[in-house]
Amino acid sequence: MLQNIGDALKGQRWLAFLILGLLILVFALWGTAGVVDLTFGSPKYGLKVNGEEIPTAQLQQDWQERQSQYQQQFKTDIPPAVRTQLQNSLLDQKIRETLMRQRATELGFRVDDEALMNSYRSQAAFQVEGKFNEEAAKAVLAQNGLTPSGYEARLRKELEIGQLERSLEIGDFLTPSELQRAFALENEQREVRYALLPLAPYAAAVKVDDARAKAWYDAHPDDYLSKESVRLQYAELRLDTIAAGISVNPADLEAWYQQNQARYVEPEKRHAHHILITIGGSKDAAADAAALAKAQSVLKELRAGGDFAALAKKYSQDPGSARQGGDLGWALRGAYVQPFADRLFAMKPGEISEPVKTQFGYHIIRLDEIQPEHGKTLADARALIEGDYRRERASDIFGDRQERLQQKIETTSGADLPALAQEFGMTVGEVPEYTRGGGGALGVNAELSGIVFSDTVLKDQRIGGPVALADDRLVIVKALEHRLPKARPLAEVRTEINAAIAHEEGTKAARAAAEAARKRLTAGASLDAIARELKITATPAAFIGRGDPQPPAQVRDAAFAATGVGPGKPAYEAIAMDEGGAAIVAVLSVKPGAPGANAANDQQFMFGVGQRHAQADALAYLAEMQRRATIRRNLTIFN
């Protein structure tokens, strides 16, 4: 809705519409709703929904905006398949918006002028210092090719549709029995035993001769292709390279240091030892009292002249420091939890504290030394300060070069990469085989891969980039050679083929063994007896929930998909595992769910169920409107 301005004012909202559109396509009914206009000549409209025409020019403008947003976000051209998908989603979105608006009008939903202006003035893009600014609004709208009156008309339609949507939400509700059923399913527990049949012994029995390997190779040509790759030339700009080339004037460095002295203040540090006595149960009063009594006993020994390090080795339950006699080394205040830090930083050197309680237990602390806060002088830390000075100067140069490099690449179609590298102080390199997964010194970077394999770089032979590989590193690239995927020789992939056949055939054999076991179990055999025969182990019976992480996900899913479980009537399943091998699953009983002990979680669950229910009803409402509508599509609008 309000696509032209909405994308600019509300971010990448069209991506959400795309996701919704793809969901709706699953159940959209085409019939009269999908009629394609096959009349001779090009219709002036792009869509016709129940006789209402949506102009081609409007849809083409919306497509240009969506196309531009995609390219800006992914830094690459739109692949043909994605292009078609995005164009179809745009048309589907327009159809849905039009149908909803028509329905809102039919039902008498209206937006008065006051409500319209309130919404108009509340748009964040029209605000300056938190208040509506008419000039700002006009400027934003002008940038998007809209006038205030045109946007108001669109906003009115959007608000009317919103009224219809809210009426659907208000009219949607869950009955007590539906909610009870939702809790019963969501919190249901099933008593399960399972045994895994590992792949290895079954795969080991699979023999692969030359003929079988050749047949597999011929049947799976796409599995044994070389990776698409590019012999890639690149030029790299690094912040540290720029920094190394900056000459440092002593007077400039001194002035910079004076401006940035606060950076070089070393906070106070303290060197301490401690002895920790842990508490057996965090909420057990008796355990707490026992830990405190022990800590006081140790403190008594210390004050009687006991050696702190020796007593720490004997009594302290801090595994990190006990072996070092309780030595904690030098540390800032923030290194410790608050009660410990508060006491330590209030002590004097040589002082031993009363027991201090933290979440770890009771601590006896001895403060050894204090290093007061102090500033580093230029003479003390010249190398460090000069390095920071160089990096800051280099950062400004880096940003300037990046901007000028971007402009030059965009405005110069025949730019030469080595010449650009020399002009901008870049280092030239080459990656012999850069794949979509990255390669060489350039590593893995999704944005860079998108640019390397774009039409701009591969077909138009233009320089791609610049791409930031890190905050202090960017590259530009040029394709020297593009290698398309091709079949790898059979001899080269024979080991992979043998493993693939062994995996498939071994899993089939394991699945067959599991199925044979399932039949025996159904006939009354013992799972433990069958497991012994198969030389595997069955798990003990345990109740599991739908989200239980303990069993393998496939086992859990099979357990909750099993039907026919009743008192004294277990159900058995035999499944192949995705990673190979198989599993025997026994569902012994079912315990229906109910609201849990956590009221907040129950409330959140009910809210989620209500939302899903409302969304399903809204989608059904929209699908029914589409089914009844007469919709004509002009297939030539994006040609």
C-alpha cells in the first residue's frame, strides 16, 4: 500500500509484502482471478481488478523503485528468475490492495479529514526535531515524485484499508474449546523410546563396481560439476598502508596529543588475593550459614598469623586462583562483580576484609598494591600515541579515497584497474580461482561475491566495487577469466560416488531393517530383544515435548506424527535419518497438554495462537475475494 512513498518513508517494507505474497500464492485460486488479457494491441492498463484499471505507467514506476531498492541492497543485478518473481509479487500486491480498498469502500469505511491530517502529520519523515514540518514534508514527497494532495489521497485509501483490517481482527476470536485444544496440542507430551541404526555397518556392506559407479555418475550429472569461478584481479586499499606512509611533524603530534590526552589516562588498578568459600545451595539458608561460618573460621586463622597463600591453596574453592595462592593479579574495578569491587576499592594496602558475599559465595579479600590513575605522557608512550595519530589521519584519507574511487568507477566505463590502483595508492593482486564461496586473500564476503558474479563485471567487463572487506580494508575487482561449471572426470570423483552410493544403499538397508523391526514390534516383540539382535541400544522410556532438544529432531517429529496411540496400545515408526542410517521409534503413551505453571508464557502462547488464527482468517478472506474477483493482467507491462 502506498508503495511509492511507503518504501521511502518506512524502510524496506516491500520485502515483507513479498514474503506475504509468496505465502498467498500457495493457495491462491486462479480461475477468473487469473485471467490474462490476450486482446490484440497493448492495453493501456497494467491490471484490471473488477473493472477498475491500474495504469501501466504506475506499475512501471513502482517496478523501477523496487528494482532500484533491490540493486542498492544486494549490490548486484537482479537474476532473471528473481526478477520475474519480484514482478509477479508486485502485481499480486497491487491486486490485494485494490481488492481490500474496494471492499472497504463497499462496506462504508471512511476516513474523515481530521484523522487523515493527524496521520499525515505524524509521519516520521515529515518531522523536524519531533514536530511536523510542512517544508520537510514537501521535500520528501518531491523526492519521491509525489505532491501533498496526491499523497493524501493515497494515505486516505491506506487508512480505509486499515479500518477494514482492524474490523477483521476485532471480529476474530478463539472459543474456549479451540484454546483448550491449542494448549492440549502445544504442551502435549509423549512417552517415547527409540533406537538408532547407524549407517556405518550397512554402508560397509555396499560394493560399488565400475558399471554401477558409471551409472550413478550419468544419473547425477549436476552433482559432479566443477565450481563456477573467476580468475580475478583486484586492487586493495588498506588503512595501515596509508598510515605507514604518513609523515609525522612533531609539532602536529604534540598538538594532537594535547587534544586527545583523555585517551591516555590509565585507570586505577589494584592487585589482590582472595579465598572463596562457595555456598552449596544458593537458596539454602543452612548452606549459606555453613559457608559463612567456614569463611569466618579461615579469617580467624589469617588474623592469628596464618599464611594467606597457603590457606588459599588449602581452603579456596576458586579453581582459577586457588593454585596461585589466591592471587588475582592486577585488575580494573570493572573486572569484578559489584559487591567484591566495592569492598576491594574501599580497602587500604595490606588490609584483609571480613567475608564478602557475592553470587559465587563468601570471599576473604587481601589488598596488596594500588596503582593510582595516571596519564601517559607523550614521551612515555610516543610509539602508541604516534600510531593512533597516524591511524586517525589515515582514516580521513581512507574515506576520501573511497568516495573519489566510487565516483570514478561509476563515471568511467573503461577504467583500467592497475591505473586506478596507482592513482589511489592501492596494492594489486590476483586470485586464480574465486568462487561464489570466496577465495584467496579476499576470503569470504557475500557482497563481494555478488559483485564478482554480476553481469556488470562478467559480461560488461567493468570494474566492480569498491567493497569494504573490513572497516580498514576495501577492494575493487576485475574479471580476467570466467569459468563456467563443467563435468569433472569420473576418475576424479570416483571416491565421492562410492560414498554417495554407500550412503544411499546403506540408508535403504537400515530403513528396511527398521521396518522389519517395526512389524515385529507391532506383533508383540520386545524392543530390547530386537535391539540386542541388531547390536544397538534402545533409550529408556521418557516423556518428551514438541520442542524437546534431547532426541534427534526427526525422531521427535516422528513421535508426534504417530497416530493411534492409546492406553496399552503403543505405536511404532521406522524412519530413515537424513544423516544416514535409520531409527525405530516407539510411542508408548500420550499425555495431553494444559496451561503451564508460568502465566506469562501461557499469555504469550495464547496471544500467538490468536495472531495465527487471525492471520489465517484474513488470508482466507482475501483468497475468497480473489476467487470471486475478475482480474485481468497485462503481461507486456514489464517488457
